Amino acid sequence: MMDKLIITCAISGAEVKKEHNPAVPYTVTEMVEAAYQAYLAGAAIIHLHARLDDGTPTQDKERYREIYKAIKQKCPDLIIQVSTGGAVGMSREERADVLSILPEMATLDCGSVNFGGDEVFINTENDIIYFANRMNDLRVMYEMECFEKGHIDSTKRLIKKGIIKGHLHYSFVLGVNGGMTGEERDFMFLKDSLPENASFSVAGIGRYEFPLAELAILNGGHVRVGLEDNIYIEKGVLAKSNRELVEKVVEIAKKYNREIATPMEARKILEMENLR
Ligand code: KMH
Ligand code: ZN
């Protein structure tokens, strides 16, 4: 039997702006409201990028602390997964600053990928080792973001060396302009390449968001949606909110009788209970 479905909502991102969709949250109040509404709709995890009030992405630990605390005050049981990816061009140390607030969960980006134009999201092998070691030391649960198959292979090498350890949870981020596409065969290839006993979630960028969500729901995976990844509820129609995107996944899950995990159930599925 399949585990219940863990829905992650990537509410803010670092690249998407209010000019793209006015519902993208920047301020602390907007972040809390977006997280709360996503949670009410069925999200167990919030993937969080901090922003300044004017929308500038930041990895500043004090800004993260403020947002983290405010969200927790409103929804104490929600899992908050902070980004250690930050924005393209940030240094490794800048990106890791947020870990000092001791988040329950964070992303571990497992390789480099072109991000359109002149942009490259750089994650060298030493970067991956640096982040994994820090998160191991701080007992932070990590979700391994893989933008293509080579990134999964890199994690396997680091698992063998004992650097990546604990319950293995992956996120396939597919459809980035410069990365792997999110067609069914891409999904199957990645899913079949995972180490044994790993769990996975999918994050489809743009038009891949809901087709990939459906594939994951049918194949025992978990799903990430949110304005970081996709601003449309359907072709040409802007999503009114992060909540609306979560609601659409819940509808798809219902169609296939896949139950939705609460945050506590998600902690169990991801074997996070022994970390803290
Ligand atoms: N903003 C991207 C450059 C993550 O959150 O860990 C990186 C990103 C990955 O979003
Ligand atoms: Zn992110």
C-alpha cells in the first residue's frame, strides 16, 4: 500500500516576482498567510525562501528566523523546509547562513544546472559535501534536489562514502530552463534510478507541475507545487494563490484515492522523528 501523499508548497522562491503573479509573498505577513492557507488546503511542508519586503531574495538568518517563527506561531505542527539553494550567484557560506536557525528540514541541492541565459546554479561536489556535513551535524532533515539523473548518481557516491545518510528523500525538480524536462519517461528514469528504500517528491516547473504531480500520485511519490515553480492554475490563467495550487493537487489525489498526509504523518513517512 502506498504511503499517504506528502504535499509540499513552495510558496515564495527566489526568482518569481509579484510582476509575474501578485500572489507571490514577500513580507513576513504575506509569507505567514501563504503558508497558513497552503496548510489548511493540505500542505504538510512549506518550502521557504526568505525575501526582503521589496522582494529581494535573502539567505540572512535573522530574516529567516523572523519568518520561521511567525509561521510556526500560526501553524505549530507544519514542517518548514528552508532553502539552502538561495538564489543563483550566492556563495556557499551565504546560502548556508540559514542553517544556524536550526530548521527542521532544508534542501540539499545535488548538482549544478543551467538556469537560462547566463545563469548557472552552481553546486560542486564540495558544495554538496559541505551542506550535507553541516546538516548532519545540526541534525537537519534534508531533501535532495536533483535536476537530472547525474545528480542522483552523485548522491549514490556520497551515500557510499557515508556523507549522505539517514532516510533518503529526493525531490526531482524537472522542467528548469536548462535542466531535464518533466516528461513521463524522464520521471520514470529518475524514479527507477533511486537507491532502495528512498522516498521522492516531484517539483514540476511551469507546465510540468500538474502532469508530474499526477504521475507521482500514481507511482507512490510525493508532490511539490507552489508559485516558486509555477504561477498558473491552468494554461494562461494565473493562480490566485499558493493555496489554489495545493487544492488542485488534493483534487487529483482524491481522484486516485490517495490520502493526504498531515505534517505529523509526513514526519513518520520521512523518518524524521529521531532527528530531534
Ligand atoms: N532558486 C534556485 C537557484 C533550493 O531551494 O534549494 C535554487 C533553488 C533550490 O530554489
Ligand atoms: Zn527553492
